Amino acid sequence: MDELNQSFKPKPTVAFRRKKTTDRLLAPSVETRQEWGGKLVSCLAILLIGGLVVTLFAFLINKGLALFTTDKFSLGAFLTSTDWRPSHHHYGALPMIATSFAVTVLAGVLALPLALVSAIAITELLPNWVYRVLQPVIELLVGIPSVVYGYVGLTVIVPQLGRMFGGTGFGILAATCVLFLMILPTMTSMTIDNLRQVPQQYRLASAGLGATRWQTISRVVVPSAKSGILTAMVFGMARAFGEALAVQMVIGNAAIMPTCLLSSSATLTSVLTTGIGNTVMGTASNNALWSLALLLLLMSLAFNLLLRVISRKGVR
Amino acid sequence: MEKTALEVKNLAVAYGTKKVVEQVSLKFPAHQITALIGASGSGKSTVLRSLNRMNDDLATVTGEINFHGIDINQPKANVYRVRQQIGMVFQQPTPFPLSIYENVIYGLRLAGEKDRQVLDARVEESLRQAALWNEVKDQLNSSALALSGGQQQRLCIARTLAVRPEIILMDEPTSALDPVSTSQIEDTLVQLKEQLTIIMVTHNMQQASRSADWTAFMHQGHLVEFNKTAEIFMNPQEQQTADYLSGKFG
């Protein structure tokens, strides 16, 4: 120990160096205080977020179940009845559930192939500068507010559908078109990212075995990115399911069971946005809207779980 | 001189305007292992990749590459057929995220082979040739990514062998592997040369002297010396070769 201290030759002018090594090792320092401070701030932030989530859930569950507990409306009827007339105390949510799923699935199924094909073109076939130009453009499209998409739907798509198929043009088809436009950039961008993550060596190895470009894409690149592409699709569909404003603008807002793609209908979200200002807090018709909101939350949770399952499958 | 598997005449490769390989002429003897050695940037990997047209999208390759009397470097050549005949194994083991079985038959599937018996037989044959069969025969349907690095590289060799190429090109096939896996692969290569011709790039002098019959030394894009491995190592004719082998540069 003495030898060690001598070999360091501490300068006596600097105060802390005069202390013995053992003291210095145990004394609190600026660094340890910073560590503690950092931990404290992080914990507080997590508490805040966690608290928000917990209170949000508690509030929505409390309000959402009031229709069944306070107003004694049957849960079965809420989920299976097609009769939504709050003025007559009929709260059958099935038309909205069905419409929500219809627009979501249709938009997702339409957008997936297009997103996949454009992503393949951008990552695999076109020169790299196309990617560098298009990626920011696509990300810009992702960030456009939904009201803009809704407005385009209202002024372009709805009249056009009316001219093509007759009627007003409002309905599931118009909502599907708007949602398709909205989620296509998200899904394309995510699919591009996933395809780019496929190691370049897979492409080389495949080409080295005599594969054509198309064979490499269809047999190696896309299968390797499969779980990521599915994640992109579910992510896009989750966004479509939760979209309120753009859908409300073009779907016609008639809470009846949809019979065709061109008849006015309503989704869970569009009924909520239309109705929440027109009801009095605490009444049965207001509680019914909260029940719809709870249903939406549960669906978002289901989408999230699905995403988790898919992306975990991708990890080997 | 023995039968020639592949003959290169005046090969030159340029990336854009930058010439990286010039005036390389070589005859690769059949059923032999030829090692391409040289410092980083000497152009040996570029030459190797040109031999089965893997440089097509990256560089301009001029000169003749004669395979069975046909210049496969001409634009008319069917690159996909060329690559089936002249296979390639890369530095990093690159099994696809598929089962071991599907990895091995990848090239056969590309060629349209569907007969299950043919596929089964070829899987066993190729895995035996690559000295991997005994280790994986009970788990052919499990993911190839679960194998160790050395096993993955032997799987990649088996995958290349499955299409029955005449020549296999190897770009530093063992540089990502530990010594045990390396020596297993070197043993495999020596056994394989009965069936085919092997051309490999290596940074490892011992590997070249252990397993290669012929060695070509490249320096700054030029072929400096090409001879039997023993001659190159024991009695190099060029000063540059001698300097490189004795570690004066590289």
C-alpha cells in the first residue's frame, strides 16, 4: 500500500488528493449524487405515466360499465342487438362493431398488397436515390392530420363514389377509401424498414445459388421479413380502427346495420364523436357512449397484444 | 499440366472509373484447390466474384472467362445457369431463416425440382459431402439459425453442393470461424476436390499452405505469381511474393 501511494506521488497542493485512497473510495461524490438524482427523475416519470394509464383504465371501466350496472342494460343485448336508438333506450352496438371491423379489415386488406409491392420496388428494384427521395415523402404523408384526409374524402371521394354507383356516396366504401389512403404510407414505410433489415448477405447468397431477383425476393427477402410485414399491417389496421374524424366525415353516420358498402353507416368512433356533445353526463345514453369507448380501448389492447405476439414470433 | 476447369484471360475489373483488377490471366486446374492470396485491396475477392458474375451490378468486368470452351463473361451468358455451375460460399455463414432441409434444397427448388425422393436423397448426399450429416440428421426440420457458426458454414457449403456445381468459389470461408471449425472445413474441402474444383480467397497463409494445391498471389490488382502451393511458399520467383509471405507487407 505504501509502495502504491509513493508510486502515485500525490501533489499536496490539491485538497482532495491529500486524503487517503480508502477515504476517497467511500466518500460521496458528485457522480453518485447525479446517479441518484437521475434515478429519482426516471422513477417519477414512470410513476406519472403508470398513474395516467391506471386512472384512465379505472375511469373508462367505471364509466363504461355504468350502462350495465346503474342502468341495468344487458351486456348481451349491447353486444348483439342491432338496434341503436338512445332516445328509446335501445343500445345495441352491433352495427357499429360490425362497421368498424368492416372498414378496418377492408382498408388493411387493400393497403397490404400495395404497401408490399411499393416497398419491394423501393428497396429491391429501384436505385437507392429513389429510397432517399421517397422515404421522407412517405413519412410526410404519415404525419398529415386526419382531418385533411377526411376533407379530401368529403370533397373528392364521396362525390365520385356517388357519381359512379349512385346515391350519396357516403358509407363504408368511402370510409374504406379514406382509411386506405391514411394507412398506406404508414404501412409502406414500416414495410420498407423491415425489408431493409433483411441482411444483404441473404440476397447475395441466394443470387450465388443461381436465383433470379424475383426468386430471391419471393423466397428469401419477403419470408424473412414476414413478421415485420404482418406487424405493419396490424399497426395500420389498429390506426384505421381508432380513426374517428376522417371516418365520421365520410361514413354518413347512420347507426344501422350496414347492408351494403354504399349505405350510410357509423363506426364506434364516429358515433362517439357525433354523440358525446349531445348527451348529458350521467344519463343512460351518455353511459352507452362510454361503453363504446371502453369497447374501443379493449380493441386497441387486443391489437397491441396481437402486435406483441407477431413480433415475438419474428425473433428466433 | 492437368485439365483446366476455368480459364481467365486478360480479366480487368473497374468500379466506375477506378480500375481494381488488371490483366489477370489464369488457368484453374480441375479437381484441385486453388488459393488466391494477397493483401487487403489486392483484388483477389474481386477476381473471385467475377468468376460467376456476382459483380454484374457492381463493376465492369472485361476479359474472357472460359468455362467448357464458352466465354461466360459475355452478355449473352445465362448468369443463373452460370451460378448453378459455379457456386459460391461467402465469408459470413448465411443460412436463410428456414429449416436445415429447406436451406439445402433451396437451389434445387429454384431449378424447379419437386420430386420428394430426389430432394431427400440430395439433402443427405450434400450434407454428407459437407461432413454435417451426422450432426444434423435428426433435426433436419429445425431452424438452420440454431446451428453453430461452423455448422452454419458447412450447411452453406452443403447448400451450394446440392445443385451439383462443377466449381465452388469460396471467399474467406473460415475467417469468421474458430480453429476447430476451420480445420473441419479444410478437411471437408480436401475430400470435396474429388468431385469438383475449388477456388478460394484466403487471408490465412497456413490455410493456403495446408489445403491448396495451387496458389495465386495478387498484388495491387495484378497477378504476381501463380504456381503449385509448395513452390510459391518454398521457392517464390518474385520478390513481392517473397516479401508478402515473409510478412514484410500485408
